Amino acid sequence: MNEAGAIVIVGGGHAGAALCNALAAAGLGARTHLVCGEAELPYQRPPLSKAFLKSSAEDVQPHRNEAWFAEAGITLHRADPVLAIDRASRTVRLRSGASLPYEWLVLATGAAARTLPALPATLANVAVLRSAADARRLRSLLETAQRVTVLGGGFIGLEIAATAAVLGKSVSVLEAAPRLLQRSVSPELAEHVLVAHRAAGIDVRLGVTVGDFVVEDGRLAALSVNGRRELVELLVMGIGAAPDTALARAAGLDCDPRDGAVLVDGSMRSSDPAILAIGDCASFPEHGSGRRLRLESVQNANDQAKTAAATIQGAPEPYRALPWFWSEQGPMRLQMAGLMPAEGVRHRRPGPTPASFSLLHYVGERLVCVESVNAPLDHMAARKLLEGGKSPAPAVACDPSVPLKQHA
Ligand code: FAD
């Protein structure tokens, strides 16, 4: 192998694993090194807040087994994170002391769970959920805890809350914003989710101020909610994730001053054209508008990996994939496609059961976003409409007697 032509991927998460797939399919496996900070083979993260937490019989699900990487010719470096990038010599240094030269370096370092300075996740009854190790720890804490407090009403917090409720725990969700899922879904969907969680017995409190953390003997004993003291048995922080870009920043790559995400162009190139960034750690220009986005989703990680592979193969294509996301919360399967417009008009399409529906968001005549609850067929059809740039008139699209796919 010509080491000068090596493709080094930093981070064995969804984006890194998807890039390995694309490079192997292009016959570039033998030039590829995948450097993983974790000891595991690259694995699926979404089940960690869903099936994995529910049962100790569930195991971590690897994307590919070890034999697949060997067959593709990809060199795996496990539990050996990259500590530094030397852009002048085009090498990276690993914790083991190894030094890898690269022709292409791809940062797929993901994001790290946010914590509060007063609440380190090292406290015995405080948890976050990002990695398989976090999930194992949380699962074992859930085995004994009866009362669970979840900080944050975003997707991960609500998935954990729903899972804990199904396990028979008494669950509270404390959210600072006036509604759930403030950053990602419409007020109408957020309201539906709120009502469903409350009906399932989860004590969801909105617009609350949490503080005065009392730590005793390495445990969080109590906190105050709107000034009232409450005892804590187990607290899970679901307050978002921050892009993991310490390496990029130390190497002097241009990063977003707001959150530190690596700034890339539509081909996933950073300010150093030999270094690409993909997935949760990257801020990219939206195709068409140029507005900067950073998305945390499996779709975004997978599709940006394909764009990076095209760039590496000398056939760059601007990234323009339709964003989509899903979440499972108790009996609710939520699916979103497209990005919620700041202003637009919502139309409701009833789903196949009373508890299912889709919200079709229009800006003028144009369908821009679809949110569905337990309506997977409608959702897939709507996604195809969005991908094809088709916008049936709302009255027609919301007629449940006509399958949505007929408008495609
Ligand atoms: P990651 O998958 O986080 O991978 C980054 C990897 O880089 C990590 O393994 C990290 O250890 C490694 N790394 C970091 N620094 C270094 C270094 N210096 N050297 C080597 N390795 C390094 N998305 C959905 O679309 N639907 C869902 O239902 C959903 N559920 C989720 C549930 C949970 C619990 C979590 C945590 C996320 C969920 N997501 C979901 C989000 C989705 O998993 C992420 O968007 C996706 O994993 C992003 O992929 P990534 O490769 O960018 O980052």
C-alpha cells in the first residue's frame, strides 16, 4: 500500500462506518484507516436509548463485523484515539504513539453529551447517554432506581423517559423551555408528544428553572425546581450534545464560533482542502440557501459520508440530501423529513388510526417538511414527494381516502 495515499478517518461512529462502506465499494478499502476512540467496533447509536435500555438481553449492534473490515482491507485502530493533527507533515498522532500519514483526513468525531458544570456525570447517580459505555451504565442504574429525573425534553431525554416509564419507574422530565422538542418539531407535534407522555404517567414540567444541586458522598442528593427542593434518586442529563472538535480547533481549522463545529463546504472540505469533516461535528451550507446547518442524525452522517467519498474520488458533488429523522417514544414512532420552516402553514392529514397523523408544512404552495406520528406509509410517501420537489395542493394531500403515494 502507498501510505502517502492513505485515507485516515477519525471516529468510528455512524459517519465513519458509512464512509468505510463507500470507500470499500469504490475499491479504496486498502488505503483506508479507521481510527476509533472507543474499543467497540463501530455500532448503531439509536438503539441505545430505545431497545438496549429496556432489556439486559439486548447487545450493542455493530455496523459490520471485524471480518468485513479485514476483507475490505481497512485497517482498524481501536481504543486508540487521535491526539493531534500535524497539517504541515500531513500526519496524525495516536494515543499509542503511532503516527499515520494521510493524503486525505476525514474528521468524523461526532458530538459529546453536554453536562452542567455543577453536575459531572462522574457522580454515582448522574448519567448521560452518548456511547455504548454510557448506555451500559445507565441500564445498570435503571435496574435499581425507582424514581428517575430527566433533565431536558429533547429527543434523547424523552426516549429515556418513555423507556423508564415502560420499565415501571416513576419519571419526571424537567424542561427549561416553554415546550418540548423546541429546536426540532412544530408546536402542534410537541403538544401531541406532551399529552401522550403525561397520559403515560410521566410528570413533564415545562418552563422550569433547575439549580441548587446538593452533592453528598459523591451522589446528587437533591436539587431545586423553581426554588422548591426535590430529592433525587437517579438523574439523567438529556440537555443536548456539542460537536467534538477539539482536534480540529487545535489544528487551526476554521470552526463555527457559536458551537465549535468544523466549517465545511458543500463537498465536506474544511478550510484545509486535504481535511474533510462529516456528521455531527460538521457545519455545512444548506444547498440553495447557503445557510449554515449542523444536524445530528443518522441520515446526515450516512449521506455526508457518501459526499466525502465522492470528493475523495475526485468527483465532488454538492451535499443536498433531504434531512430526515425518527424517534421512538413509548408507543409513538415520530418521523420528520425536511426542515421546519420559521414561517409556514401546517395541514393535518389523518393517519390510519386515531392516534396517528401527519403534519404537512407548506411555505406558499411548496411542501417543505413533513412530521408523522405512527403513520410510516404516509411518511415514506411524503418523503418521496419532498425528494422529488412535488407539492400536491394541501386539500388533496390531506384527503385520507387517497393514498399519499398517488401524488408522487
Ligand atoms: P458518532 O456516531 O457520535 O461517532 C463519533 C465517534 O468519533 C465516536 O465513536 C467517538 O468516540 C469518536 N471520536 C471522537 N474523537 C475521536 C478521536 N480524537 N479519535 C478517534 N475517535 C474519536 N439519530 C437518528 O437519526 N435517529 C435516532 O433515533 C437517534 N437516536 C439516537 C440515540 C442516542 C442515544 C444517540 C446518542 C444518538 C442518536 N441519534 C439518532 C443521533 C445519531 O446517532 C448521530 O447523529 C450519529 O451517531 C452521528 O454520527 P457521527 O459519526 O457523526 O458521530
